[in-house]
Amino acid sequence: MSDGTQPDWITSVDREILGVLNMNLTLTPSIIAENIDRSRSSVSRRLNTLTAGGLVEKVDRGKYRITETGVDVLVDEKILDIPDPESEDR
């Protein structure tokens, strides 16, 4: 996804989920929901979509983590404020 194209199905809830999972954590839908103040059922639905889209992977029964593609989407959408070393003044 680092080619500048983002999936057009990404929602604000998806961005929040990816942001929480990007803390190098493996979490359950309940823990994610608690951290982003959303219902567990809505988080579970979006995790299924994110998994199908390759942005999240299920690593154990009911536990999820972000994929490299998911991190790329966060960076591409400027959700993560990672400085571009090419644009720094020297």
C-alpha cells in the first residue's frame, strides 16, 4: 500500500483499531473496543473486514495484530506522524 493507494473501504473505526494495534500489541476485540470507546460487536465486525483486507491478522483464538500492510496504510494516510527523512532540511 505504500504506493500511495489506500483501500476505499477504510473507516474511522478501522483507523482507530489499526492505531491501537500498531503499538506492537496482540489484542482481543474486547480490549481494542475498550481502548477506542467502541462496542465490542462493531470492533469484531471491522476486524473481520480488516483481516479479509490483509491489514490485520488473527494470531490466536480471538487475538489480532496489525500486518505490515496495515502499518503501510497508517503511514500512507498520515495517521502516524513519521517524518520523511528525504524532506528534512540538511
